[in-house]
Amino acid sequence: MALIPYFLPKTVLFKLDPEVAHDLTIAALARFQNTPLACLWAEQRVQDPVTLAGITFPNRVGMAAGLDKNGRVIDGLGAMGFGFVEVGTVTPKGQPGNPKPRMFRLPEANALINRLGFNNEGLDSFLANVKRASFRRNGGILGLNIGKNAATPIESAVDDYLIGLDGVFPHADYVTVNISSPNTQNLRALQSDEALDALLGRLQERRQQLIARHGRTVPMFVKIAPDLDETQVGVIAATLQKNGIDGVIATNTTVSREAVQGLPHALETGGLSGAPVLEASNQVIRQLRAALGPRYPIIGVGGVMSAADARAKRDAGADLVQIYTGLIYEGPGLVKDCAEALRHG
């Protein structure tokens, strides 16, 4: 159990600008991970092994991509008891992201809005951080999430994804192709039928080359948006299967504001995460499960703020769950609570 009750640092952090609080937290985790002071936030990992897409996950609860875009605190996050940690999104070249302010809390709704825009230091810096981390060597599963640079035309997006796949493949337990952030112009257009088919076809071709080169298989997942209707979900499901993609992560943040109307910051541009996206995400998961059948791997993410929410994801059809905004509002204890809840069905 963490030595410091989460409400103490949360009280301080929530008085700060959200991005300042985020940066301070990352800096602290980076400074004290793999030191005795990690006991301040460490939680014992629940043992509930499950095999999915050829990977044995120590438990069913993961850290979603986006919190640690540069892979700086993989070990610090792993100490919170996650069975798997996903970092990124990384782009080939470093980029500053969108202008500040670009992150907003909606505490009345247990939610966040962000329009960060894939701000990261680029692939070389990312890989250097990944190589230093000991999380994988200690039995954790590491997912590396790739995207495209904002300056890259959408017609050339596949080139950025191929660069990303080449770079992360030797160091990942799985790779996530992020085509669903609302904060990179036109990115979600890659979810359409022909564009998705073309992108995944090229990525699968390259992956087969990398498997032969490195002598190891690395599963590839695709992360999709919640703002899809049943027909769109069906098209995506068919395209994933056609191209031999190993699994799907559902979902990213939403551009809908229906659940937060009238709240401060509700009209800010960006992706809404946290409690308000739970049902929209679960609806997409249910539709995916119906379209993909009982054995296709689905990782559910979006609105997991409690053990009950994690179970709701599982009931909707998710095999594993990820958290992000829930960690910010509830702290590391949420990881153990969710893992225990899923271990017991």
C-alpha cells in the first residue's frame, strides 16, 4: 500500500494548472522511480495472469497511453501495480503540440478535457527512455503507442506510422496504432473504410518484415474513437480482421459534450475523458464484441473511475481495461481495486 494517502498530493495538485500539475507529477516520478522513495506511491501488483494476443498479462489493468508520452516514468507507473503500461503517443519527430492552455479539469463530472496534440520529444528520445526502463525485465507488459506528426499531410500519414513501427518494434510487447486522437487535424479520417484498410495493409506488410528480421512476433493493436455509429464500428471491425490486426483498444477521448453541458470549461476544444465517456466507450465495446466474436482481443478504456466501472467494461466485452483520468482523480489505489474486482469476475 502507498505510504502517502492520495488525497494529500491531490489536494495540492488540484490547486495548480492541470498541465503544471501533470508536469510536476511526471518529474517527481522520474526522479524517485527505482529508489526507496517509490514506496510513497507503490502498490502491490495483483496476480491474475491472462493470455491475450499471445501475451501473458500479469493482471487485467493497464495504464493508458497519453500520461507518459515520452516513456520517462515507465517504472514509476509500473510500481503502482499495473499489469501493463502503455506509453506514447510518440511521433517520428519531436513536436510541441497545441498552444497552451490545453488541459482543463471538470471536477464536477470527474472529467478532463485536453487538446495537447501529441506533444512529445520524438522517437529517438522516446526509445532511449524505453531502453532504460526495467518494467519489462520485472515481468510487466509494455505497450508502445505510435502516431503521426502534425506537420505530416494526412496523405503521407502511413510514412510516419512505418517509421514509428520500425523504431518501437524491438522494444515493445505490443504496438498500438493511434488513429483516434481528436487533437491532430484529420487524424480520425484514418478510421474510414479505404484509409484504414490502406494504412493497416502497409503496417501489416512491414510488421511481417520486422518479425523476420528480429525473430520475434509483436502484436499490433489499433486504438479507435468513441464517436462512431454502429455501421462505422462494423466497418472498422471487418477491416481489423481483414488485415490481421491482433486487437483493438476502445476507446480514445470523445468530442461530445452532451454529458457535461453547462459546466465550466465544457466548451473547450479537445477530447473529453473520465466518467462522462464511460457509457459511450462501453457501447462501442459491445458493438465491437458483437462484430468480432467472442475471442478477438478488446482492451476497454474510457471512464474507469472505480472497480464497478472496470467490471462494467468487462461486462460490455472487454478482456482488459486501461485507466488514465481515473488515476488522476482516484490515485494509485484504483489500480489494485480494479485488478481485484476483475480477478474475482
